[in-house]
Amino acid sequence: MRFNVVSILFMLGAAIGVNAACRDGDDFCGDCNGTSCKVAGINYDCAAGTSCVGNGGGDGAYCGSTTGYLQGPYNCPVKT
């Protein structure tokens, strides 16, 4: 098999684009980014009664959704 620059770039792009599986049975997951949950580079609102601000929250904290919809709402780590 002959490799060229295009195939190498494709393989690198595929490897970088693969995310680890979400935990706790979440369909989609991301990290807290300020007051919202950042998933695939887009900020989504936290679900009612949850927040990314407070003890256990903060930038980089895990947040996820079990709704099956990418748009959320996302369960953030701090219960309000």
C-alpha cells in the first residue's frame, strides 16, 4: 500500500476527531466553559437546577446529556 500526504492527513484528522465515550450513560458530553457546557466547540445551556458555577464546577468540569439531543439540556455538576 502506498501512502501519500493526503492519506496521512486523513488518518490524523480521523484520530483527532474521535472523542472518548461519555460516562454515566450520557448520550452527549462536554466540559464546563464559564456558565455553560461546551460540546463539540459549541456552548449549550445547563439544565434547570444545575450550573457550572460553584463548588465542583468551573472550567473543564464534566457535563452531559441523556436526552438524545445534541442541543441538550446538559446536566452540569453543581446543583442549584
